[in-house]
Amino acid sequence: MTARDKEKALLNRCAAVARGAGGEAVDQSEATVFQLASMILGRGFEDQAGKLRSAAAKYFAGHPDEVMEPIEAVEKGWIIGLSRLRDRLSRKLQE
């Protein structure tokens, strides 16, 4: 699976969770990306950002040793860039 494939899968999970249909984060990468996405979503997406933040918090409550700085998601290749995540997720949520 390429980095873009991984990013696409995480983006789809973010959108599902933000819409209230995706449940909780299943691993560290999802929780970290959810947390990051909740911080960078723009105005008009407050409810969706809250759902992502909540899903990340639930995961990290049970796995406190896996908390990391959200920017590490970029360094690990889970996402390609912050503005790209914000733009693509915003578009997906508007669909």
C-alpha cells in the first residue's frame, strides 16, 4: 500500500467518524490523524471536529502511552501534509 493509499484510507475514516458513522479510532495512526484533523478543520465544521476529537480522546484514554504530537503523523507518512488533509477532508465533508 502506498503512502497515498494509506492517506486515502485515513481520510475516508476521518470523514466517516466526523459524520458520526465511523465509531472509534482503532489504532494509534487513526487516533492521531483524528486529533490532528479536529484541530485543523475550518469554520463550519465544529460538530465534525468535535466528533473527531472525541474519537481520538476515547482511544488515547485506553492507550495513554501511544499519545504523540500530531505533527508526527506527517513525519510517519500517515498524511502527506496539513493543508492537504484540511482541504481534502473539508471537501469530503461537503459532499
